[in-house]
Amino acid sequence: MDQATMDAKLAALIVDNPEVRELVEEHRVLDSTLRDLDKKVYLLPDEEVERKRLQKLKLAKKDKIAEILSA
């Protein structure tokens, strides 16, 4: 499936499926938070642990979205 088809399918699912809408929104929030952390020159050890945790959560959301799209 090409990218345009995937994008169209995702857009339709966001409208029709509250679970997908929530996953996409959570993914966007995690992405924004990670971008804010990446703007820092130096991360404290706790921030680095939090960054890794957020990356894993973001990936899990992306994987779940991809799983739903492939169904």
C-alpha cells in the first residue's frame, strides 16, 4: 500500500474510530514532548530516562496504529 493510500485510510479511521483518534493524538503529544527534550543541550540523567520511556511509548502507539491500518 502506498503512502497516499495509507494517509487516506488513516484520515478516515481518525474520523470513524475513537481508538485510532486517541492513539494519533497521544502519538502527537509524545512527539511534541520529545522535541522539547531534544531542544535541550544537555539532559539530566532523569530526563534521559524519561526521554527513553517516552520514545518507547511513542513507538508502541505507532505500532498499534500500523497494526490497525494493516487490518
